[in-house]
Amino acid sequence: MKIKPFKGIRPPKELVEQVSSRPYDVLNSEEARAEAAGNEKSLYHIIKPEINFAPGTDEHDERVYGAAVEQFAKFRKEGWLVQDKEEKYYVYAQTILDRDGVAQIRKTAAEPLKDKSPLGGKTQYGLVVGAWVDDYLEGRIKKHELTRRDKEEDRMKHVRALNANMEPVFFAYPHRDDLDKIVAEVCKGAPEYDFVAAPEGFRHTFWVINDRKTIDTITKIFAEIPAMYIADGHHRSAAAARVGAELKNLSPALPLREGEELPEYEFFMAVCFPDNQLNIIDYNRVVKDLNGLSEAEFLKALEEDFIVKCYNGDASLNGENAVKPKGLHNFSLYLGGKWYSLTAKEGRYDDSDPIGVLDVTISSNLILDKILGIKDLRSDKRIDFVGGIRGLGELQRRVDSGEMKMALALYPVTMQQIINIADSGNIMPPKTTWFEPKLRSGLVVHSLE
């Protein structure tokens, strides 16, 4: 992998919580407008620039991209975003805190942040780098999802207008002990940023790597890594790489002189995490009807391909007595106020097929398509998807409210499964992976100049 340090554009310490935001694609315009209310320093003014206009303004209006440019210039003029004078790498750590830990930290925000429990203190450490456009275009940065051209085009317009990557993409790399040691050493120092962000309550900690020897060593180690994998941010990756390729094609193809570096626009900003630190959360399904079947008929139809077991008759505890899937090929069904365990029978799946082994494939083929007649997960309005971060109680709530008829909880895919699929050139089925925490935007920006 060819990576490089860059002169990050970052908020001063005292402003980071005001500037930083959730990623542009995890909330809609009105939610961004509400979160940015009363805060002119919020990054939403740049990454969701439609909030600078009247409600209902089309986010793809050309005026909206122009407003993003104006806001970016304003942030820099006002000193809300300031560029580092030297090229650097950065370490970005994310911690999932337990509920009590989050509540305690919020009450004592002025005190040093402390993880409260082994479970709550789960942290993943990523390196913020400039990733090479050609590594993406030539398939060394590997993807596992299809992208939509309209979403790519939107982000391309944003990158073109600003001449910057405002938000990073989320990569995984095969873990290396030597990189782990470097990151651990960096993290012994005082962090540049350290805060818990609302509304999710995740802790974000950020260090600046200033030592030139350490920077050079990181670059050399990545040169030995054969591939990286897009965990989250397929559209941003595609858009950033395509804009970089455009700029490269517009520039004269002059050979580099000795010691001369590739231009900045040939790189885009990524946070790279070792694959052994990442957790993928389940991505579950809720369905509006049983395709004309009664509950008893639906359960009977399931018995052809699954071992069906009813676990309880009292589901009044808001999901607390819900049955979680116990492993691959085991599913949890909520129907008619009861939780059921479904275990796929042998011969109903192919463990030697990187796609066929996935529980999203098994459930799509044997339940959603075969029984319920749902053939296109991307377009069918009878189905919706719920990230596992919301818990099984959210599945139960949506069924109990009458909005949905049944819910299906899946065992999460593993990082190794994603790597196997990406290495084989295959594409994951829709709505398979949910990575959490999401990267916080606004901690650092990458200029293409």
C-alpha cells in the first residue's frame, strides 16, 4: 500500500466538540439542521450544506455545493479549521462505553475520561493517512459492496467544489504487530482531542504524530501490506478516487524528479484499522406482512428448511428476554409476541461458497424470497433494516406497534468473511454489514492542493 502523511486541516482543541459531527450519510437534512441549530461552527454547514437554505431545498442544488465552499472558507478564515504546517499521520481511537460509563462521563465532562468496564472500554485504534488513488483504481484497496452512481456523483461534486476530502473513509488492513507497537507508543502521549460525542455517546480520542522517523517507518510498513479493505464508505472512496483520477488526467504527465512526491490530489483521506480490532454488528430485518399466510402457516413453512423452537410466551420486557442468534446459521424470529430460534438444516447452504455461507443469503433465499416473496432487498417496500446497535428491543417494538408483522435477527458477519469475499472479487448482498462506531467527521480534513 502506498500511503503518505498530509497537512491536516483541524479544529483547535477547544472547538473540536462544536466542529465535529456525525458522517453526512447517517442522518437526513432535517436531523442535521436540528443538530446544528445554534452552532455556526458545526461541520454540518459544510457536509450537509442544504441546512444553510430553507427547509425543503434540494441537497443536490448547485447553490448548495456553492454554500459548502463558502462555509469551508469561512471556517478557515475564522480559525475554526486550521491547517498543520507539516505533513503528519494521526492516530484516531474510538471507544464503545457502557451505558453507566457514558452517563457518568457526561456528568463529569471536565474530568479526564475513563473507561468504566472491560466491555465498555472496547477501543479500536486507526491510523489516519493519505491513501493512494491508484491502489483503489487497480483493486488493491478492495470493496465488498456495489455503489450507486447518483450517490457517487453527489460526493464527487462535493470533493470537486471544495478541493478537499472533508470526511475520511474507513479501511481495514491485515494487522501487524509492528504497527500495533508504534500506535501504542504514540498513545502514551497526551491526546490532541479526547471527548464523548452526543448523541451516540462514543468516546473519540486523537493523537498527532510529529516524529519524522515514526512517520517514515509507518510509510515503509504499509508498503509491505498487500491490500486494504473498505469497511465503511464505499461511495466516498469511489468519489474521492474518481476525482483524483480526473485531476491526474488533467495534469501533464511529467516524470517525477528524484525526491519529488506525487501530487496531493492523488491521495484521499482514510482511517485504517487493523482487522483484528474491528467488530461488525448484526444488521436485522423487519417485514410488514406474511405474504397472505397466517402466523401458524408461516411457522409451518419455516419447518421445511429450519429447526424452529419457541423460546418464550411472554415478551413484555422490551426485548430483554429476546433470543439472540447463537452462531452462524441460527436466527431469531419475533412474531405474535413470541421469540423463536431458527436453525438452518444441513444441506440448505453451502459453506464452501463465500456468498452462500452468509446468513443474509440463507435468510434471503429461504425466508424472504421463498416464503414471503421479497426478491429485491433494495427496492421492496415491505421490508426495512435495523442496525444491531439499536438492540433486539427495537425489533420487538416495531412489531408490537403494529408497524411490522415480524422481525428477523441475524448473527453478524465476521471481518474474515468480508476479506474472503473481497479477495474473491465477490460482492456482499445488500444490507449485510453494520460497523459501529461510525467515524466522527471534522477531526481532520485533507486538502487536495
